[in-house]
Amino acid sequence: MPNAPAHAPADHFNAQRAQLAALTANLTRVRRALPLLRRIAGGAHHGLISACAAIIAFVPAHEIGLKESFWGAITAISVTQTEFRATQTTARDQFLGAAVGGLTGLCAFLALGQSLMVYGLAVLLAMLICWTLNIASASRLAGITATIILLVPRVGSVESVFVSRLIEVGWGVCVAVATVWLAGRLPAAHVPPGAGPAEHH
């Protein structure tokens, strides 16, 4: 009887995921083989777009008095890629992860109170919901948001933390998508050479 592959008992390791991992590895090798100047140009391009998106996301939220407006800037940086479709995908993951994780953490707190057991259960349920809804790529963000809701010291109610977090993440996502869309419509002469699509994490 042939030996079974030494993989964890989960469908992380199906053929489609293996092919995707191979393509990602190939893309990484290609990018590492780029000349230094082209890597610098690509990094500068990505950094400039990210910085613009972060500032645009932060300033209005800060001016209207959101308590933790820096989350909009963090989200904008996390979402921003140099290619529009990759940005859209990351934006979807960020927002859905925040919504599922935040709602799961809120419901767990209201139903069971606050403890490490409740926190662990909330993370488990948040990631399970993402997989069940076929948005597994948002599961890590869901777990992180549940962590913020249940573990990070807060001022105000859990409900207000959930609402403000969703608003801040939603705003950061919108700003990132809009910034990348606008950057893609700049004249080609203004785009640094070699600034190809960024890797999608």
C-alpha cells in the first residue's frame, strides 16, 4: 500500500492550491531576478501609492474625530497593490474579514462574556464562517478582528468598537481601491519603469 502524503488533514493541500503555490513561487523568482534599478522603481511606485492612500484615509477620519483613525491608514496600506484587480481582491478580504470577525467577536461577548475560552471560540467560529462562505482568504483577517474586539483594551462599549472598526476598515478599503484606480490612469510616462503588479498577500 503506497505511503499517504504527509499533509495535515485539511483541504489546504488540494491540487488547485498546489498549482497556485507553484505559480506564486515562480512569480517570486521572476521578481527577484529583476535588475536592481527596476526593483527600486517598482518599490518606489508601490510605496508612493500606499503612502498617498494612507494619508488620504487618515486625515479626514482624524478630522471628524474617529478615535482610532489610524486603522483607516493601516487598512489602506494593507489593501494597496500596484495592480487594480489584486487590490480589489485584497479589499474584499479585508472588509469581509473585518465584518465576519467583528460580528463574531461581538456576538460571542454578548452571549458568553469575556474570557480566553470565549476568545478562542470566537476566533474558531470567525474562521469557520469564512471557510463555509467560501471566502477562506478572509479568514485570517476575521481572526485578527475578533482578537481586536475581545482582547485589545477599549474605551466605550464593544458595540461601539465593532461599529467604528467596520467604518474605519471600510473607509480605508474604499480609499485604497480609488487610489489604485486613479494611479492606473496616469499617463504611462509618469509611471516608473518596471513597476509591475505587486504580489498579492
